[in-house]
Amino acid sequence: MSRKKRKNIRLFCEFVVPPMLIWALVVIIPLVYGLYLTLTDWNGLSNAYNIIGLQNYADVFSDSTFVDSLLKTFIYVFFVVVLSNVLGIILALLLTAGIRMQSIFRTCFFASNMIGGIVMGYIWNYIFSFAMTKIGDLTNIGILKTSWLTDPVMAMVALIVVTVWQLSGYLMVIYVAGFSNIPSEVLEAARIDGTNSWQLFRMIKLPMIMSSVTICTFMAISKAFMSFDVNLSLTSGGPFKSTELLALKIYQTAFSNFEYGKGQAEAVVLFVIVAIISIIQVSISKRKEVN
Amino acid sequence: MKRQNLTKALSLIMAAAMTLSLAACGSKDSSDGSGDGSGASGQTTISLYTTIPGKDSQFEALCDEFMEANPDIKVDYIAYDSSEKQKWMTLYSSGQAPTVSIMDAVDIIQNSENLLPLDSSELTFMNQIDQSYVDVFKGADGQIYGIPNSVQAMGILYNKTTIEEATGETFDPSTIKTRDDLIALCDKIQAGGVAPLMLTGVDWSLGSHFLSQVFTGIRGGAEEQEAFINSVKAGEVDLKSDEAWNNVMDTFDVFAKYNYNSSDPLVGNTDIDGQSMTSGKAAMWFMGDWGWSYLESTADPNDEYGIMPVPLTNNADDAINQQLGVFPAKAYCIDASQTTEEQQAAAKKFVEFLCLGNQQAMADLLAVALPFADADVNYTSPVIASTQSYIQSGNTYSTYAFSLLLPSDFWSENGAVMQQYLVGQMDRDAAADAIQAYWQAQE
Amino acid sequence: MEKRKQTTTWIIFFVVLVMALLFVMPFFLVILNSFKESTAFVANPFSLDTFGKVANYVTAFDTMNFLNAFKNSIIIVVIATAISSILSAMNAYVITRYRWKINKVVYMLLIAAMVIPYQVIMIPQVRLYGMYLGLTNNIWLVTFLHIGLNIPFPTFLYSGFVSGIPAELDEAALIDGASSERTFFTIILPLLKPITITCVIFTALSIWNDYILASTFLSLKEVKTLPLMTYAFLGNHSADYAPMMAGLVLTMLPVLILYLAGQKYVIEGIVAGSVKG
């Protein structure tokens, strides 16, 4: 017994401790230090700072622009999560239907992930401000004539479009895997029973990929809440701060305004919000999987 | 036995990989260029951080030239990437504070506790710079913390050729003495089938540059500007009924009315706007002499370009309408908090080199005028000649408040207000209230 | 019946084709304009004006200091991906196979870690590793940080896969007298090949495209990675568009090749893994 226990401890030390140790050094220790910094008035440059307790958190919650930005972030996250998952599922369905050049198409849809967020945001910025307006001029389609990035609502739409464009390709890969994993006998049996395509999807395929849905929704939620790169380079929060999402807001507070402690406190608040929402989402979808 | 050996070997490999990766991280090998500043060969290592993007190779060439002349000093060049302040803060936080930085005035003053006071009796070339430019970098303690690297002017960039072709008359900018003069000119240009004016609807141009005119020369000198801002902060002034505010905004309305970009005012791309100007679709542009860099690549060499003041009032006797707002945009500063005395001495030498060593190369790099009275350089930009003529005739107004008193988030916060005003989402009184609220929150 | 099915397949094919074209449109524009003058791009991104300017690639190659930046990127990506994948596989094996209480805690910690915004730990990392340990402009530090950041997600993917491998396999080996370590390396690890390829591709992509971490820790040209060097094309409220697009194409090619090489396994890996998570 004790021999076994010793062996187990050795196994734990060999296999679990090294990755967790590195992870703790890289993530947990800075996180704890970061929590400490939220209790200070450090401006990011100075060598000296004072402990000011929870003042930064009080400032965050009494700041109406923070609450504004939080609401915008919720709207953005909602549309991104829903649309990227729906599109991801549709793409995966189409790409498991056995059409020609399936793998080339999969590459096309996944390609958006091969380029970093900041640069991608710039490219889309040029597309919205140079290319789409050009198409608008030529075709006389009203909605394309002015840049989407200059209207508060359309700029948010543009931000959602670009995020969905990137994320759905990523989620598609996971959904393709989910669909390929459905035993073909199940599908055959259903087909012999005369189920139509919609019923097949609704009654058989969808329930069988629920665990993929859990993972994908979880990933979409965390990615959307932390969306920063695209926000910075596509709209930089504009026009007139209408698309300033939380992660960008944190960055602005910490770096543009020299209020590091407050920016850090905002980031901690974001972390807590994402954690709570993710826990709720995972436990709800896990329950659905059991059914 | 054999199996155990295999396990052992594998765990050994893993352990080795672990130690290696950790050791590799722990070792400061050749890839680490900085350090405490004293290299093995007695070299002093300093660093240069620039917030002037897109000029890396030119700056590196200047660093090389300096190192060749000073073999005992090594300069590490740190390029700007996406956010100038984030990078600066990161460098300070990591104990890698750049020895020499090129920063905006507000940032230099904000960080003055970490910077080295610069003394013109030691760095005598500072005397070549107009005192009012140097004073912009004066900290609360009366010491100077920055040496301006350039002098720029904001105003109306114009394409003289386009204007003359559209109006059929010769154009002399000095005839535009009032807002009504500007309107009359616009009407004539418009009749010629050209968009008279252009605004780039971005927050920095509207919120920082255009709006700053409410707080600068129109108030008088530095003291008047400071006094006015203090009274706004204290809530003693009602901006809505302030004469200068209404004057500046009346002029802004003229720009908005005759704006080439009026169908989509916030599209805000300097490259597209530059091409609109060089192709003769727009005649005048609210920008500054640095705007030549947006025109240069497509400008017709036969076209004549220049810069003129923005007529802010409707009274021909107001000197401000004939004066250009000239300001030192960025400055060199030297860190004192994370550097040794040798590094600071080397940094002073290096700053002197950047100011005097190869002025032609620096002028080409910056594409705006150098602030040194003795500078003998040829500017490729035709607009600079225009700026210089205003400077030489003394027709400039103080931009003290613009350089120093506007907080570092002024442009983004109030740029948003000006954008809303431009697209009609906010009326003038609401804009005034929003800007006033911003100031009062600064107290 | 057969015929109807064929028609449906063709309709699907065309729908997919149109969507795929929309999806790759930005890439098409990047490639097209990487062969034009910057001014022609600004004037009209769709035109073929000045098309054929290969010199942009030469400019991009020089401005980005391409070979050096490529070398830095490759070192960081290869080492960090390799170590994080193997460590995550080992980690996942033990925490999924052994129902110890502490393993549950470890698993929950890792899941929670996936939602930590990088901003929360960015400056603290800089203070701790830069100010106190003096490690800046050091690609090994960046490699190390990437390993740490890429433990949770791969562990999560691996643990789904491991739980799909029948437990009888390792039980048989253990009864034969093999140690758990040996069982893992000789029996389990080879079975993990598909999910390993998935993890490698996801991890390598995220590290290859990483901007913020690299920009935080690397400021000298000698140590900069490719994404950082694309900034060399951005000017003051303006940009040198054409060479920048050429630079983007050069930055994208290596990952495209990696993805194409491993594509078959990516799906296979997730097929076998994710659904059982």
C-alpha cells in the first residue's frame, strides 16, 4: 500500500508537477502579483506607489463608461457566440456531406486563423474603408457606399462580422470532428426509417454533437470576451467610442491614461465575469449532454 | 531490469529537457543586448526609443553613424510598435528604461520624476532653440526635461494650383483674413467644380488639433491659456457662451459644410485624403505641415503646395487669423532612474549628435522642420518653406496649452465629442457641455 | 433517387464554393495588392493597376529583417510547442487516468485558467521577469512563457482523448509489470498521435501569430519575431501598404504549409478526442 502510494506520488511528481509548476510560474504568480497591484495607485512608470485598498474597484464600478463598455461587450459576445457557432455548424454539416474538394474547402474556411488578430484587423479595416466603398460606388448599393466603420451600429456589425469570420472556421474544425464521429450505422438506420434531412439533423446529429457544442460555446465565450486585437486595429473603439469593448477599455485605462492600478482592476473584473459566465454555460450544456 | 532502464532513461530525458528549458530561460546569453550598461570591452550601452513609426532604417543608420564616431558607446535601437505609451511603460516596468526616448510633451512631463534635467549651460546647442519651444518641456520644478526634435505647424494645407484652376484667379493666402473671406473663397472654388475643404474625421485631428484652437493662441500667451483652462476646470466658465469657443466652432462649421468627405465624414484615412488632394478633387485640407508625407507619393511636381492659418474669427484685425500655430511635437529625453552616470553622459553625447550630427538626415527622416536656428538643411517638403516664412515673420501664436496642458487622453475623449458633432449626433451646446464636463473631471 | 442525391450534392458544392470565396476574399486582396504600388492600392484595391511589382517582396524581406525574424519565430514556436505538447500529454494522462482528488483540483484549475485575460498578467509578468530577474529581449524567456500559457488548452484536449482510450490497454501493461511511466511512453503516447497533431497545430498557430506577449518582452530588432516586424510598415497615421501585404504573405506561408501537412490529422485528432471530453 505504502509502496503503491510512493509510486503514485512519484508519478504525480514526474507527470503533473512539471507542467503545473511552469504554468504556476507563468500565470498564477503574476496573477497574484497583479491582484496586489490593483490595491495600489501605481501609474505604471513611477518607482513608488501607495496602497489604496479597494479604491480602484470602487472607481471602476462608479465609472459610467466602464458600465457602458460592459454592456457593449455583452451585446458583442452574444452575437459572436451565437453566429459563430451556427455558422460553424452549418459549415461543418456542408463539409461532411461528401462533396468534391472537401479538404480544400476546409482549408479555405480555416485560413482566417493563420493570421494574427492585429494584422487581420488592419486588413479588414482597409477592406471596409477602401474596398467596400469602392464596390458601393460601382454598384450603387446604399449600404456599401459609406464605410461601415463610421457608423456606431455598423461598426459594431463590422466587428462582429470579422470576429465571426475568424472564429467560425476554428469552430468548424471541431464540429466537423463531431459529425464525423457519429457512427454511420446510426445515420443509415435513420435513413431507412425515412427521416428527412432536417429531422436527421435535429433528432440525431445535433444531440450527438452536444459535447462539441459545449466546447465550442465555451471557447467562443472566452475568446469573445477577451477580444482585443481586432477591436484595436479594426475600429480602435470608434466611431466615438461606440465599439470600445472591455478588453480595449482596460488597455486604454492602463496605458493611455497612466492609470495602471485601475486598468488592472478592470481586468480582474473582466476575469471574474468571464469565469462566472463560463461556469454557468458549461454546467448548463453538460446537463443537456446527459439528456 | 531492462524495462526499468528504459523508464529511467525516459525520465532522465524528460528531466534533462526540463532543466535545459529552465536553464535556457535563466541564462542571459548573447541575445540579451542590454544589462547594466557596461559591456565587456568597456563599452557603454545605451538605448534609443522612438515613437516615430516607419523610420526604423533611417534611425538605425543614424545610430550606426554615431557608433562609428564613438566606438566606446553602443546604441540599442528600440522601435515603436503599436502603442507608444504601452511600450514605454513596459520598458520602465521591466527595468529596461530607454536611456534616450523621443516622446510627446505630456508624457515627458508626466514622467519627469524619472528623467534627467537638461541644462542649456552644459548642452549649449539648446540655446539655438526658441525659448518658448524649450519651455514646453519645463517640469513643475522649473527644470527642462526635453529637447524638442522638430517644429511643426497645424493649419490649412492648400494646393495652390487646384485653387487657381478652379477659381481662375491667382491665390494669395494672406488675403484670407476672416472667416467670411474663407467662405467667399470656398464658394468660388466650389463653383469651379472642386471640393473646397477637407476634414479627416479622426479623433486626433478633430479632437486634438482642431479643438485645441479653442484653448491656445486665441486666448493669448501661455499664461492666459493656463488661466483659461484652470477656470474651465474650476467650473467658472460656461463654455457654451464663450466667445472664442463659438468662433472656433463657427469656423469648424465652415469646414463641415464645404467638406470633401461630407458624405461620409468620419471615414478618416490620411492616405485616401492625400490622394484626393493631389488628384485635385479637394483644394484645402485641415492638417499640418507633416501632412506632406501623405501627399508626397502622388503629388504632381508642378503643383504648388503650402500651409496657411485657419481664420478663427470674423474680424480682419484679429492677428490670430494671420498666425500659424507652431509647436514642438516631440522631444528627446534622458532617463535618470535606471541608468548609470556613464550612460547619462553617453546619452547626452548621443542627443547632441541627433540634434546636430547629421541634420540633413534627420530633416529627411522627420519630414518637418528642425527647431535649431543654425540648422542648414534642404527640406524636400515644399510646405516647410511656407511654415518657415510664417516663423521668420513672427506670425505664429503660442500653442502652449496644446503641447502641455491637454491631458494625454484629451484627443480620444474629446475627439469622440467632435466626431459626434460633425455627424450631427450632438449639437454645439451639448458638445460644449461634454468638453466642459471632461475638464471638470480633471480636477 | 440517386439522381436527386447528385443534384443536392451539386447545390451544396456551389453554396460552399460561394461561401469559401467570400471567406478567402481578404487573402485574395492581400495577395493581389502585394504585387502593386501602395498608391494604386489606396486608389482602388481591386484594380490591376501597376500589378506585377515583385519588388515589394524584396522590400518586405529587407524591412522585416526576414531571415532573422523568421529564425526567432521558428525557435520559439518549435521549442514551445514541442515541450508544451509533451508536458500536456503527460499531465492529461495522469489526471484523467488516476481518480485522485488532487487531479480533480488540477483539472478545475486548468479550466479556470483558460478564461484569464492576458492583460491581468501582462505587466506583472514584466515586473517579475524583467525587473526582478533581468530577463528581457530574451527569446528563451518568451519560449518559457509560451509553454506556461499553453498548458491548459492542450491538457484539456488530451484529456478528452485519453479518456477515450480503453483502460484495459494500460491495465494489461501494468499487470505485465510495466511501470505507469513506461506504459505511458510505450503504449499510450503512440496512440496520441492524432490529437498531438491537433494540439501542435493549434498551439503553433497561436504562438506564431502571437503579438502581445512578444511585443511586451522583445524590443530589440535582433530578437523580434515576424508579427512584430510587420509593424515596420506602419507610418504616422499612414502605412506602406504594398510591402506590408507582401510581408503578410511571407509571414503566412509557413503556417499554411504546416496546416496543409497536418490537416488530415487535425480533424481525426479532434474526432477521437473532443467528443468524449
